[in-house]
Amino acid sequence: MSLQKFLRLPLAGGPGQADGVRSQYGALCYRIRDGKPEILLVTSRGTGRWIVPKGWPIRDKTAAQTAATEAFEEAGVEGTVHPECIGLYSYLKVVDGSPPLPCVVSLHALKVKRLLRKYPEQAQRTRKWYSRKKASALVDEPELQQIIRHFDPRTIKH
């Protein structure tokens, strides 16, 4: 699908929608070590690519609450999530051999207070801390690369 066609698609809520761009919510999980921010990435279940925790909207939860839930399930993270979106990025989600689903992710900063040893998707994913520069180089999506590279936790008020 061309980028121009992708950008003209209407927004849709989740994977069950017939047409349009799907909305997801993600968490940019971070901590401060030696005065510098570190970003927590997880591997995707399908391809093992480095990503940020993200997922479909959850009924009766805000975007930030959904992002925090995804961070807990995918990375075993507990912390404070910022209620406002810090950036948007798009990608094409491949689901079981179906045509790729265009998705836009609303990203929320999440200051990690605790990493759990046991969490729902621990057997399906790897998690690892990286500098902003290294994390931005590891993710595939250009817009997410920019968000990570320029992320400044001093601008986030939790």
C-alpha cells in the first residue's frame, strides 16, 4: 500500500473494523540512570523486532490507561503514565497472512517504577533497556525513531 493511500484511509477502532486506519495506544517506558534517560523495548511476538508496548483500545479505559495496561502485559512494567499523547507514529501490522492493517499509535510516556519478574507475556517477549540513540536505531518505524531520539523526560509532568 502506498503512503498516500494509507494517509487517506479513515480511522477505525480496532482489528475487527472493515476499512480504515486502526488506532492503537502505546507506552514509551523510560527510567533515568546516571542522569540520562533509558528506553525499555520489547520484542514483537511474531517477528522478534524491537518495539514499544502497544495494543488495541480497551473498553472503559483511557488511551493512557490502555498504554499502561499494555506495558504491564508485554513488559512487566509498573509506573506512572502521562495522560497526554507525546507523539503519533504509523505502521503496517501483519496479522496471520491477512493484508497488512494500517495502524496509528498514540504514544504515552510511562515512568517505570518497577519491573516485575513475572508478567503475562514474559514467555513470548524479551525486554531490554537502551539509550535513546540505540533504542531509536533498533525500532523500524521512522516516526517512532524520531519520537525516541528527541524524547526529553524533563518535559513530562506526571
